Amino acid sequence: MTEMRPVTEAAPQTAPVKTLALPDAQTVTFVKHWTDRLFSFRVSRPASMRFRSGEFVMIGLMGDPDPKTGKQKPLLRAYSIASPSWDEELEFYSIKVQDGPLTSKLQHIQPGDEIILRPKPVGTLVHDALLPGKRIWFFATGTGFAPFASLLREPQTYEDYDEVIITHTCRQVGELTYGAELIESLKTDEMLNELIGEGFWKKIKYYPTTTREESPKMGRITDLMRSGEAFADLGVPQINPDNDRAMVCGNLAFNLEIKEMLEGYGLVEGANSNPQHYVVEKAFLD
Ligand SMILES: Cc1cc2nc3c(=O)[nH]c(=O)nc-3n(C[C@H](O)[C@H](O)[C@H](O)COP(=O)(O)OP(=O)(O)OC[C@H]3O[C@@H](n4cnc5c(N)ncnc54)[C@H](O)[C@@H]3O)c2cc1C
Ligand SMILES: NC(=O)c1ccc[n+]([C@@H]2O[C@H](COP(=O)([O-])OP(=O)(O)OC[C@H]3O[C@@H](n4cnc5c(N)ncnc54)[C@H](OP(=O)(O)O)[C@@H]3O)[C@@H](O)[C@H]2O)c1
């Protein structure tokens, strides 16, 4: 699998070769800014690192020197790997929090720079945590799209399910672009079409919605499901435990709300050690 190109279509930027000085250092190969709050980037992948599509790792930069000792400590945060398990590089999709300890700095990385990446992937948004089903739902808000950027490029997703529904709710239209372009790019991805089967992407039903800026579909996905509008738009029956499986990644309130709804439809939460009907992960801590 060496012919992969970045999902982003900007002109490739070649990273200058540097001696790695940081512990667990990886080299940035590509950066694209999507809005003033969102960017994605790719880094080299540790040769021995294996992961399952949908998992997350700890990444970061060295913190500022301690004013007393002058010593620097790594400043690490959890990040979903947005690239699939077979990709030779690792991709991430990131928020820019202006006063955030990590992302106030991380947003300035450029090809050739180094980041720290602890090669210990973990997480619940993995196929292993779900029982077989017919239809998989990926529910994302904001940067919660990241693990699904991985799973949408994972062949097993299409081997395991007849239909793949991805919902993405953001405040503004521009916050949907990374996901929309990624999904569009699957249509012309020669390698994936050859590997998974020509036209595999036709299994995908993409349902983007916005809440604070006008777009073709307005509203929170939770409200749109409660009213039945989302099911009607998608042309699928209401979620049921016989056919439907779900993965959820968003802010805490969203996760709790959709969890309650899924339980109401009769789905049971699964885990790596106990595969069931749905799994949840936080897109950020609060
Ligand atoms: C399991 C897990 C996976 C994660 N995966 C990703 C990912 O793929 N991409 C990503 O950008 N972040 C992700 N995060 C959040 C990430 O760990 C950091 O919080 C984020 O990078 C900001 O770091 P910071 O040090 O700049 O600010 P922090 O001090 O960590 O956060 C400051 C504040 O910014 C807000 N915030 C933090 N992260 C986000 C976010 N992603 N979207 C909206 N608001 C946010 C919160 O209100 C938070 O209190 C994940 C978190 C968890 C727990
Ligand atoms: N996105 C921006 O333009 C922006 C700009 C400056 C600062 N911020 C700050 O950044 C932080 C994160 O913002 P974010 O926009 O990335 O993420 P967010 O607040 O988690 O919102 C992302 C999307 O999820 C929806 N949502 C929130 N709670 C939900 C629930 N319980 N059920 C269903 N949908 C739900 C939101 O709808 P609603 O709009 O209805 O809440 C929004 O469309 C916030 O603290 C925010 O104040 C955001």
C-alpha cells in the first residue's frame, strides 16, 4: 500500500530531512488549514506501529522550559488517528484553541517540523467492539469526525456492512469541508475502489447538518432523528438492534444525548471485551 496520497488535494509539500531529536518524534509531512479553527496534518508513521482504524494516540510538542529548572516536559493530548490502519503515514484533524496549551502552538506546525507521538493506540471506536449488523451509523459533531475519517477509508467497514451512514453536525458550513471533501475523494480513489470493490462508496449515505449557519440541512442530528426527519431524508427505517450498529464521537452532551436515544431504540453499548450494538468516544474532554 505505498501509493496513497493525502486526502487533502493541495499541492504536495516535501518535508526536508531532519535529525529527530525529540523522544518518539515524527516528522510533519503535510498541513492544511480548513478554517480559522480547524486544520489537518500528516506525519511519518513509526515503522513498528500497528493500530485499528478508529483508535487514538497521544501526540504533542515539548512544553515551555520550566522557569526555575529550564527543563522541558512533553505536552501531550489525545488525538484520533484520522487515517486508516493501512496508510503509510498518520493523519490528524485538529481544533485550534487560541489559548489551548497544545493547539495554540500545534496550529503553527509546518512540513519538516517534528511532533511527539506515543505509539500506543487505544480506543473503543473499533469494529471489534460491535456485533455483526447490516447498517453502521457514524455519528459525529465537530472534530469528532476524525475517527470516522479513518473508518470511512477502512476496507472492513464495507466488508461488514451493506450501508454506511455518516452524520456530521457542526455550527458552521466551513466546519463540514474536511469531511465533505474526504467523502467525495473516495469516489475517485483508484486504490480503494480496486481493493474494496468498484463503487464501494455507493454504500455511504452522508448527512451533514449545521446549527448556526444556513445550509441545506439545518438542526442537531439528535432533533432530526427524534422528529423522524433524518430517517425520512435518508430513506431508512428507525434504528433497531437487529440491523443497526453505531459509533458516536462528539462533545460530552451530544454523546450522552445520543447514547440515551440509541438505548431507547434498544441498542446496547459494547466494548472491545464485550462486542454489542454501539460504542462511544469523547471528541474532547468537556
Ligand atoms: C479520546 C480523545 C480523542 C481526541 N481526539 C481529538 C482529535 O482528533 N482532534 C482534536 O482536535 N481534538 C481531539 N481531542 C481533544 C484534544 O485532546 C485536546 O483537547 C485539543 O487538542 C486541545 O488541546 P489544548 O491543549 O490546545 O487545549 P485543552 O486544554 O485540551 O482544551 C481547552 C478547551 O478547548 C475545547 N476543546 C478541546 N478540544 C476540542 C475539540 N477537539 N473541539 C472543540 N473544542 C475543543 C474544550 O472546551 C477544552 O476545555 C481528543 C480528546 C479525547 C479525550
Ligand atoms: N464552532 C465555532 O464557530 C466556535 C467559535 C468560537 C468558539 N467556539 C468554542 O469552541 C468550543 C467547541 O465548539 P464546536 O463548535 O467545535 O463544538 P460543539 O460546541 O461541540 O458543537 C458542535 C456541534 O454539535 C452540536 N451539539 C452540541 N451539543 C449537542 C447535543 N447535546 N446534541 C446534539 N448536537 C449537539 C452543536 O449544536 P448547537 O450549535 O445547537 O450547540 C454544533 O452544531 C465551544 O466551547 C465553543 O464555544 C466555537
